[in-house]
Amino acid sequence: ARLEGFTPGIGYLAIYRHTDRQGLWVAHLGDRPIGCIAGVKYNQSYGFIGMFIVVKDQRGKGFGLQLWDTALAHLEDLPCIGLEAAPNRLDDYSKWGFSLSSKTTRWELLDASKLSDNIDHLGDFSSINVLQGLSIPSEVVQEYDEKKEASPRPHFLSDWLRHPLGNVFALVDNHSCCHGFGRIRPCLLKNGNGWRIGPLIADDPLLAEFLLRRLVQSHNGKVLL
């Protein structure tokens, strides 16, 4: 996944396995791992396919199709399955019944230390409490996330909030209402390590920028969003 430019996050596999212990597969040719796929059930309504890779010298031999069939069979009882596809693979996935839902734009910040931590221009956030790490009430964030996401993901989200690597912030007012949250975590780049931000959800763009600036503080190097 690292060599293919997927920029996998450190600790991803443990979270996937904790969410769905049957949702990860690795293909072997003899003793050599040659491919993998994740087909993770978030809940009884939604699943996601990712980390779908076959090493270059074994492509075109049917190994990818076997992995694909295995993941789809695992998720076949769900009403909705999501995935992210490269633009040149859209036609391939449409043949399996997938339709385009939205486009993903990836952004990168080459040097996080150059992003100013000055947030005065964003407005007055004195009524908002910035909570960090274990001080975040998970039930408040879970309730907020359910309002923003198409399908609830309490188990998966709980692991993201409690993950020891990186950092997580939540914006909670004095009435215990959440107005946004975000996480930054380490990832593996093709050359070296970097950071990935996500999830990042807020009520409006100003709060999202506020969270973004807080997240990249003290995390130098390339940041992906």
C-alpha cells in the first residue's frame, strides 16, 4: 500500500480488525503475500472496500478477482457498499453495479510549519471549548457524527477517537453540543513518513479552518487531507 501511494495510516489494520474481524484478506502465492483487500462492515447498513492491491508482477492472472469476489461476498447482505476509485477505474467498478456518488479531492501541505497558527481572523470562539484526546466525551462526538454521516459508525469512530498516535480535537460548547471534530494521524509515504487528517467535520468553513490549524500545530512535515 505504501509503494502504491495509498499512504496507509499507522495503526489502520488494528482499527479495521476491531471494527470487523472478518473484513481483511491477504492473498498468498506459496509463502509470498501478493495482494490484499479490506471489506469492512461498519454496521448492518454500510460497508466499505479499500486497500485493494495486487503486486505488479502478479496482475492479470485472476488473483485480484478472487480477492474482489471474497470481499463482495462478505458484504453482500448490506444495502450500501462504498469505495474510492481512481478515475481510470470508474468504468470497471460500474460493471459491478457501483455508481458515482461524489468526487474526492486530495490536498497536501508540504511543510506544516509554514501554516500560521494565527486564528484571530476567524472570529471569536470564546463560547467554544477545544477538547483534546481523552478529555473528549465520545458520546457527544458520536451524536454529532451521526447527524453528518449517511450511516452511523460508532464502533469505528470510537477507535479513531481513542487511537494513541497523532492527535484529535473536538469543539464543544457549554451545553455539551459538538460543533466539529478532527483527527491527525501518522501515515506512510512512498519516501518517509507524513501525516493524514481525517475525519474533519465542522458546522461551517471557519470552524473547519480553526480545527485544521490546531491539528497541524506541532506536526511538521507533509500533511495530507
